Amino acid sequence: DAGVIQSPRHEVTEMGQEVTLRCKPISGHDYLFWYRQTMMRGLELLIYFNNNVPIDDSGMPEDRFSAKMPNASFSTLKIQPSEPRDSAVYFCASSWDRGGYGYTFGSGTRLTVV
Amino acid sequence: RKEVEQDPGPFNVPEGATVAFNCTYSNSASQSFFWYRQDCRKEPKLLMSVYSSGNEDGRFTAQLNRASQYISLLIRDSKLSDSATYLCVVNKVGRDDKIIFGKGTRLHILP
């Protein structure tokens, strides 16, 4: 199994531009999570899906952020328009359980908004 | 009180020494506990689950103290390769269970 695959690995964009982050979960995992990590705030859950349905998006910072999961093998996190304070590492993780067992993280996307 | 709280460190420990750090959690109803390890510029990876009776995996021992609401991680005979950030993870019990990550404790093993 290739694990959770995220793209791109690095993204540098100008303020105001749209950014799309992509994730392919592990096949058979019913849960997909999007996290954001910064030095100040640590690892924060943004949103998670169960069987492609968004369950909890209370961590999404504001309307500029949106996430979709059109099928079991693909999810996107979009930021439009991007701002410098969005600079962080964004991780996607998938699991067969929402309670903490079997979480596997992707390698992350390091986003820099200038 | 924060949901999950850890000493950020860094802990600077000579190779071969024993090191231990704790993590406190605020929700007494939490049921699942884990330690994750994160290397610099890498993703977090599960190190071990923490069971009520405590558990050991080689040089690593995890303990749970429900009365005082903390979990601990003990590393014996530390190796240079143990240098990393250790994240405490606790499940948030509620209508929608989800896990909460601590900000991590940085560990530097010194040669």
C-alpha cells in the first residue's frame, strides 16, 4: 500500500490566489481528516469525512476554506483567497476508525503565502 | 484548562539515559490515548497506544493515570534516533468522537 498521498509537497503562492491541496487516502479507510500544523497552534483538525460525507467542519477557520470528497479515493482542501496567515503544513490522514486507532498521515503540504 | 497539555521542552538528554514526560488531559471521560512521534519536517506516526494497565514496547513504556488525568511516556537507554517530537493524543468523547493532539514535547538525544 502506498499510504496516504498528498500533493503538492510544497506550494508557494501570492496572497489572494486560490490554493488547492489534494489527498488520496488509503484504500478501505472510511475516515479522512484534514489537519493544519503551525508552531503556535500545533496540529488542528479542520474537517473530517466519513464515507465521503463531511461530518465535522467546526475546525475550518472561515469561509475561505472549503473541502470536498467526491469519492472514496480523493479529497481536496481549497483556500480562496489565500492569506499569509494560512501559511502552515497541511496534513491529510485516513483511518478505519475515528477514535484514534489506525491513523495514517500523508507527508503533508507545506504552504507558504507571500 | 487546555484539552491536552504537554511540556514543549526541549528535553536535552545524553545518549543512554532514561527520559520521561507526561501529558495531562481535561476530559475525564476520554477513553483512548496514544503517543505519536513526529520527526522534523515529517508527518506524525503512531508510536504506541496507551492502555489502562500500562504497556511496554521495547525501550518504551506508556502509562495511564486516570485519577490524575495524565499519561506518561518513558524511554530507556535512549538512542540518537529517538530525537523527535512526541505528541500526546487523547480522544474527545462526545457526540462526535475525535482525537485531540497535544502540541508535542521536543526531545534531543545528545551524543
